[in-house]
Amino acid sequence: MEFWHGFLLITSVHLLAAASPGPDFVLVSQQTLSKGRRTGLICSLGITLGLAVHITYSVLGLATVIAHSQPLLTAIKWLGGAYLMYLGWQGIGAKPKPASDLAINIPQQRPIKHPAQDVFKDDSTLATLRRGFFCNVFNPKAPVYFVAIFTLVLSPDIPLWQLSIYGVWMMVLQMAWFSTVVMLLSIPAVIPPINKNTYK
């Protein structure tokens, strides 16, 4: 596959994936609305660094598959493509929930937390960075997604530098998307009054 063909393919697919709601989006939104723009950006950086873990094992694992079994790589490509089509179909068919289903009575109901949110409870820069990192690393759908997307561009003759550029570019896209989300959510008109007791 030509470099720019793969580059455009990864850009389009990953932008759609980054924009779809998930644990990362929920965490960044919560951190931004409750603690401000700076915390949201730091959390976004942690999530972006978490991508490096998935990208590394996906590329190395698929490289091993290429070296040992071309038929297996072909099967993984078909499965990966089917999974990405499934994600796209889910996005197209998604319907908004009624307002009554989205309402949460905070005083009476304990909020649902991602497991990584309880790892570090303090508000330091490093803790926020690690919170975002672990939220992305522990996302159960991430391994399947990254293997799927790399099978679309991977071939036995593709050089390592090309894969590295793809991986770094995916991290840039992720950071750009969440930075945009943080900037939009940190507009004064968007931020609701903060009840400090809610986030203790």
C-alpha cells in the first residue's frame, strides 16, 4: 500500500473512532467540567500516551504474524475489516436516548466510574496524566480496534518507519480531537456551577 493511501485511510478511520463516545471521552469531559481546561488537557495527553502502548504491541504482534503465516494475516485482515465495519454501522444506527434515561440523581445514585479513576485520587499533574493513561490502556475495546486498523495498511513489505509515522500521526489526531473537546467544554457558557461536594 502506498504511503499516502494508508495515511489517508488511517486519518479518516481514526478520526471517526476518536470522535465516538467512550471511556476516554467521558473521563476528559468530567475532568474538564469539574477541574478546568488545564486538567482536561493533561488528561488528554495521558490518553494520547496510552495509545503508544496499543500501537506498539499491535505493530510488533502483526509483524510476527507476517513473518510466520501469510494466510493468518489475511484472516486477521478480514476479521479486522469486519470489526471496523461493525463499529461504523453502530455509529450510523445509534439513536439518542430519551432525556428521562439520561437523567442522573447524583445525591441518591452513586456515579459509575471507570476503574482507572480510582487508581489516583489526588489532583496533581502527574496523577491526572496517569489517570488518562490508564483509562486508555485499560479500555477493553482498544486492542481489537488497533489490530483491526493496522491490518488495513499492513503488508509484508511495509517499512518500519512508515508504521512509526502512522502510529505517531494517530496520537497527534487523538490529542487534537480531545484538545478541541476540552476547549469547547471550557468555554464559560458551557461550564455549570461547580459543587465541590460532588467530586469528593
